[in-house]
Amino acid sequence: MPRGQGSSVSTREKPKGDRAVDPNEDNCKHRRGAYLLLGLLIVFLHGSWSVYRFQFGNLPLPLDAKQAGKRGFSEASALEHVKYLTSLGPHPVGSDSLDIAIQYVYAVAEKIKTTAHWEVDVQLELFHTDIGANRLSKGLFKGKTLLYSDLKHVLLRVVPKYMPEAEENLILVSSHIDTVSTTEGAGDCSSCVGVMLELARGVAQWAHGFKSGVLFLFNTGEEEGLDGAHSFITQHHWRNSVCFAIDLEAMGISGKSTLFQGTDHWALESFAAVAKYPSAQIASQDIFHSGAIKSATDFQIYQEVAGLPGLDFAYTDTTSVYHTKNDKMKLLKPGSLQHIGDNMLAFLLHSAASPNFLKNAQQQKQENTEQNKAVFFDILGMYMVVYSQRLATMFHNSIILQSLLIWGTSLLMGGRSGLVSFGISCLGTILMLIFSICLPVVVAFILPHICPFPVPYIANPWLIIGLFGSPALLGAFIGQHIGFILLKRHLRCVYAITKPGLTHNTREYVIDLEAERWIFKSGFVQWLIVLILGTYFKVGSSYIALIWLVSPAFAYGFLEATLSPVRLPKQLKVVTLVLGMAAPVVSSAGLAVRMADVIVGSVVRVDRNPGGLPDWLGNVIVAVAIAIVICFMFVYLLSYVHISGDKRTLGLLLCIFFGLSLALVSSGIVPAFTEDVARSVNVVHVVDATGIDDGNREPLSYISLFSNTPGKLTKELVDLGDEEFFCGRNMTTDFVTFTMKYGCWSYKDSSTGWSKSEVPTLRVESDSVTDGARQTVISVDTKSSTRWSLGINKQEIDDFTVQVDSEKLVLLGDKTQVDGWHTIQFAGGKNSPTKFQLTLYWSNSATETSRREAKEGTDVPLLVKLRTDVNRVTPQVTNVLEKLPRWSTPFGKSTSPYTLAFLTGLRVNI
């Protein structure tokens, strides 16, 4: 970075340089006032919020059918489809409501076919899948095998009549009809289905000029592990004609549907060229691929299994309602469907009519290389920037090299004193990060002890500004100010030698100014390090570090820096800060706010094994995220505070804001949860037959209560006082796919609502040893359940196969594990098989420990464990659900049990 005016100078400096500061002038009048600093802070925060609102909240006006016309997109028409689908209530795989939803989508598709342009051929198909196995290797699916059967998908293919080659080159647009069992799915993903039906209607009026066909896939089984996309891409006869895939998803409800995954430069450029309201963030892709967000979309199937290029879109507004009862129509913001509809219609019309797009898609599908990766992001939702990852790397390396050369030259000119000043300013940056993290983390630890709920800000995310933002900003200032003080001590020694003729007041003032400049320039070092690391690891969102480095450095170099070594420093200009921060705020402040909102919304379901995480962990995640954002975004602004005459005013204001926020949450004046943003609380009727031999004992039956949101269930039990629940960490239940480590049980009236004929069985058919290798055949009967999970102990079992009748679904080889278990999950329609044959191949060294444990009388571990789900609400579960507070809601996912679950298992010493 350019050498500042405040750099240390040699003893040979000319006396006239001292005249830059008047020794008789009152230095106090040069100090910035509290009102100026407070004004800068307000402008920065208000500017960041305005950028967020404009970038993510500025939605287009919804159009009705008349306004959109025959060839346009109408949100009003799409909403009619969403309203019907949500009126069916939850429609998971295997339910009657899903059958009705499929029939509705098929009926609308038939109408689209009859009203299509006369030169357009629309083909409609109801695809009934065979039984299949889906084994993905990445993300959530490590250590799992996913089985499915009897799924139904609606496929609508739109091609020009007089161009037969278009049938062999299809652009796939995909989403899912099914929901989890706990929600009507207005956002996830009835909104996507409504958008696709309206898109299909519009495309059917334009397709006579296409070079490629468009295939709309309305699949089922996505919520059970991406089974719908897998069954299509492995079984349907149109699968080989697909050359590009577009997936529509939702992690929240409404808002802008953001492009958060994209595979290729040319595809992203095509979208950027035609999208009316571009919303795209490669930062979301980086976070998603890192595994920080425990989720997956059908796009993973299209990439991993089919090797297709494509784009993935998702809603991310109000993520706290994801997969709960509050994913409902009334939270859909007007303009949300219009936004994605207009973008997608323009993109489909452009890409399907473009021979270059078709050529690129075919080439990428055949080569399946990563050379076309790109960096992409939007600016204020108005313009989309796309450039190749290769160009980004070259440009970043150039900036890094120039920065290192400038810093090296500056430090060389500054000599030993300049090097020490540089080191102390970097130390200040480190202290800033440490203090900024420590203070809000302390608050995170305290909140569970003084608030009704450990995470008291879910329904009102703005509270994190006071609870974590204020301590983080105060900590950042304290850490940076310590560095400022250390810098002043060092500079006093330097100036005592180099400037002995300066008066005391003048020297102190000059030292303040030079220390201020070093602190400001330490921000360059901070962002330079981030840019180096991001470039090295090829992180697409490292463009953010580039902007935060180059823009302030350019402003500083243009307005502040000088090549003269004799001039004494002047006070940093406010305009330097404003100009330097303009581009970074516009480009990334909105994204920072959105990421904070997503993190807060995700805390409501952070505990995947209920009770397995400390109550404070969710707070710590939020606190650390907020602290890091503040450290990096406020590094330049805070450097202006240190020579202010009213530092205490800023500290006092931050403390007051923190105190008010803490008072609001600790007193319960502002509720942690509301009816629209509720806490995750699941009620499951459990029938545990583990260890029951030939029906000699009755299964253990009880009502289980647990939550994926941090915290105990004390408040919920207030309304359940007469239901005889008892809670604790000894109430452990192994649900196969996860373990409830804290929860509540009740045996009251739990013997009704189920029958022994529904209890699944695991029966050993044979157990033999051939050539020293033990092999055990087990018959699995899930009775009436077509949704089940089975865990296999990989510490004992080396491999296994699964067979239905004479067909082997799962072959030998390639079995991963998580925590010593491999899990098989099955989901299917009503006609799915319920009897399976499991063949286990034992590890040669597996059974010694188990035999010794059996002889010693200790608890023998399970060899296999099974959970079957029945989508039925028993009378006692109904009673408990009716009494639960309105601010609580069941949360569903592919691994969650239904409201009636049966457990059984076989131990190792079979």
C-alpha cells in the first residue's frame, strides 16, 4: 500500500517539514467530535441496511393473466396452483394428498398441452418409477444408501414440431411436488411447482422457434433424499437427451429466488445477459459446498450422477420456517413468484433458441471438466457480474503481487522503525479480532442462563445487533485501541530521536496522526491476507476481499499518501473513508446482512441429535459470525475513532444498546418465538420392540417429545402438566438416523393407537461360516410401513447386500460409514414392497469383543437396528399436539420419524 504521510522519517529531515503542524494551535480542535463519528456510524449502518433492502427486498410488481398476456408470466396464475397444492396440507411420499397433488399437476399440464402454439409439440407423461438405489458420496449422504419405489413424476416436454433434433437436446427444469410430513410447503416447494406450470404455459407459446426442447420435471421423493431426481436420471427414456439442468428449490419462503449454484461460465453469462432482475451470489455456493449448511438439492444428482451442467435457484427468506407448519401461503411476499418467473422465462427463451448455448451444453456434458468455472454476483439486484475463475485468479495474483511490492518498498523506505510500526499495527488487528470475538461469545454463554430460551432472538433477528453486534463492535474498538496505544509508545521513541525540536503538544498530536494512519493501513493487510488465502484455495467469493482492499487503498493513495518523506502527517480526511467504503458497501453489505439472517434462521434446527449440543452453541455460532463480519467491515471506520475526544460516548451508546437488548430478551418482553416463527418441537409415539423375542414380552410404548432447537422443554411442559411427561438426558432414544439425547417421555395412554401386527420383524434365516468367512441372512418385514431406516454396525459387518424377491438392490462394495454405522433409508408409494432380504458379511476380526462382552454380561451392542414410520396420528399424540403452545411446531426432514414410529433391532450375539 502507498506509504502514508505519517511514516517515520530520518534525522536528516529538514526543519521546514515541521511547519505542517502549527505548534501553537490548539490540538483539541482537530479532534473529531462524537456527532461526526456517530453520524458516520449511522450512515454506514443505514447504508448497509438500504443496500440489503434494495438488493434482496426490491421485488417486481406481480402481474395477473391479462397483464402478462398469452406469452408472459403471471404471478396471479402461478399463485392459483400454489393455493390448491397448499390446501391439501402436507403431502409426503406415500400419502393420499400427494396422489391428489400429482393428479392436479397432470391436469394442468394437459390443459397446457391443448392450448399450446400450433407449431409446438407438447408431450405429457406420468412416469411410474421402478425400485431403485441411490448412493451419493458427498455431503449429507455419506454413510447412507437410499432406496425408493413406487414414485410418480409428471413430465412435460415442449419441442418445436418441425425440428426433430430438438427432442435429443433438452433443457431440464426440475422441482418437486412432495413435502415433508410437517408442512403444507408453500415455499418448499409448491411455489416452485406453481412457477414451473406457469413457465410451461408461456414456453409452449414460444417453442416453435427453439433449437432445443424444454423438459419440465415435476418429481416426488426429493424430501426423502433426492430420490425423484435420481429415479428420473437413471430410469426414464428421456434422460439421455438432457444436456442442461435447472433446479428450483427453497430453503425458506418467498423473497428473491437467488442463483446460488452454477457450473459453467457460458451458462452464467447467458443468464446474466437476459435476467430482468438478476439475483446471484457465489458466496452462497461457497458456503453450501463447505458443508456449513446441512442441506442438499436435486442439483447434486444432476451433477454427480448425470454429469450435467446447470444452474440452481432457491428462496432463502425467513429460513426459520423451513420444513415447519409456518411454510404457508400468508408468508409468500407479493412479487416473489414474478421475480423468478420473469427471470426464468427470459432465460429459457434465450437458451433454447440459441445454437451456441446448445453447443456449449453438449460439449460440457461430454467433457465434464471444471475449466469453465466462474465467479458471479449481482450488484443491487440490477446488474450481474460474471467472469471466469481463471481470470479471477490472474487478476487476484496481480493485485497481490502489486500490494506486496508496494508494502515491501514502503517498509524498506521506513527502515526499522517503519517495520516495527507495521508489526504493531498488525498486532492491533489481531487483538481487534480476539476482543471482538470474546465479548459476544461471553454474551452467548450467558444468554441460556438468564433468558427463557437459550436462543431468544429467532422471531426478532434484529436483536442480534444489540446482543452480539454491540459487544463485537466494542471489542473490536478495544483491541484496535490497544494497538493504537502501543503504536504511540513506539512512535514517541522514534520522534524523540528524529524530531527533538517539536514541542510536546505538537509531537503528541503528530504521533496520534501517524498512529491513526498505521491503524487505517492495517485494514489493507487484513484484507490482503484474506485475498491471498481465497485465491490460493480458489474461493469464488474472494472477490469481496479484492473490493475491500482495492477501493480503500485507492482512496487512500489518491487523497492521503505522499511521496515526500519530510512532510508531517495530517488528519485522515472523512472523504477518504466515504469514497473508500462506497464500493465495498454496495457490493457486499447486503450479502453480509442476508448471511446473518440465514444463520439466525438455521439455529432453530441446529441440533440434529436433540440434546446432543450445548445450549450455548447456537449463540456462539451467531456471535462469532457477527464478530468476524464487524472486524472486517469496520476496520477502516474504527481507525477514525482513536483520536476522537469522545470515545467514551461511543462506548456508552454501545453499552446502552446492548443493555436494552438484553433487558428485552431476558424479561420476555420480546418473545423468542411466535406463532409464525416457531420453535421446533416433535411429538412421536414410539413403540420399541428391541430385544423382544417371539412376542414373549410386550413392546415398550411411550410418547416422545424432543426439539432440534437448543434448550430444554421446560416452557412447553407448562401446558402439558397433566400428560405425565418426565424429561432428562437419560431419556435417550435411538431413532437409527439420529439419537435423541435429551427429551421427554410419557407412558400415559400410549398403549392405544397401534397394534402388534404393525411391529416390524428382523428374523435370522441363516448364519453360516464358509472358508472362515461368516455370512448371516436376515429377513426384514416392515409390515405396513413404506418408509423406514435401517442401521448396520460397520464395526462388525464388512459388507452387505439387499434383495427384494430375486432382484438385488444393493450390491457388494463401496460402503461408507458415519460413527461406525451405515444407514439404509427407504421411502416409497403405497405399492412399495415391505419384505426384504439382508445378507451380512462379517468382518474377520469383528466378533471377539462382542463375544467377550456377552460372557461378561455387559450390554451387547446392536448388529442391526430398524425404525419404521407410519403416517398416522395416534389419539394421545393428537392430545399432546393440541396442548402444545402455539409458538411450537413439528420440524420434518428426510431422517425425521413420522408421528408413529416402531423400533426394533438384533444384537451382535445372534
